[in-house]
Amino acid sequence: MESIEKIQETLLAAVPGAQIEIVNSTPAARQPALLVDRDHVYGVAKFLKEDPRFQMDFCSCVTGVDYLSKADKPGFIEVVYHLYSVAQKQGPVVLKVRAPRELDQCHVPSLTPVWRGCEFQEREAYDLYGVSFDGHPDLRRILMWDEFTDHPMRKDYVPPLDYEWEPTPHDSTLQRAAQAKGIMPPSAAAELEKAKKK
């Protein structure tokens, strides 16, 4: 596979106006990634899939990462895509796209029209991080129940105190509900006693 610098150069020439920078992932991963602006990530993805030099025909993973604000830098949510070419037996190419943390601005284009396998994984990022994927064919919660109103993988998420928000309460959830004098069904008393003994 070509170097990440060569891939960046090819993409910049192929997708006019795209802003693409090489960023390092975590030190443990030792995997450079291409950070693409929101307006051009769809075009970049489509090019990587369709161009015969790359043929990135498989998106193995879509995930979100929450970065809180730091001194002079605003926070953001990063969506990460790992792409492979099964046809050419190469990869991964890691694409990243960022969106503001504010829910009304936290949206990126869906890549489900490019790789069908992104559908459920984008729904998971929507459910857990609050990222809206523009153009997604069925954007709705996939892990949390429909009435849930928050996004529990965000770093500023605060779990509710009441038992009623936890469909299968146990251990720390019951202890939290008891401490907050939250709602607990009578049958939960025995479970709470078990949790205290652990």
C-alpha cells in the first residue's frame, strides 16, 4: 500500500477543496490517520472505494471519540472509520472527521451510502455519542431504549440517580438509587443487600 503521505497527495488532487491532514493516533496504535473536513469526507470516502488504485471496499469499524474542551481548544467529537481493500488485500486507511460537541451542531455526512456495513455502527455512534449522520437511511437508537434522552459514552455524561432509568438494575445502580433516595421497587431491596456484601 502507498504511504499515508502519497494517499493524502492523491486525495487532495482528486477531491477539490478537501482539507486533509495527517494526524497521529494514540501512541499504542502507531497508526497515522487522515483527518478530513466534514464537507468533503463523503467525496474522499467515495474516491477511496471507487478508485482502482485503492478499492477500499470494506469499512471494518466506525467509532466515536469524545474530546472535552481544553484551555484554548474547544471540544469535539471525532468519528473514525477503518477502511480495507479486500480485493487488493491491503489496509487499513484510517479516516477521521470531527464535529463540535454541541448536539445541534454535532453532525457529519453518513458513509452508509458508500459502505452498507456502516449503517449499524453509525447508529451506535449516534446513540452513544450524539453524532447525527446526515443522509443515514435509518438513524435511530440501537443500544439504548427509545425513551433514553442522553448519550452515555460522552465524557460529561452523568448517570441518573433513579432506578427507573436502568432497565436491569444491579450493584452500583441500586446503591446509587438508595443513596439518592431514588425510586426503587420493593424487590430491589434483596438485590441491594447482595450488592452491599460484595
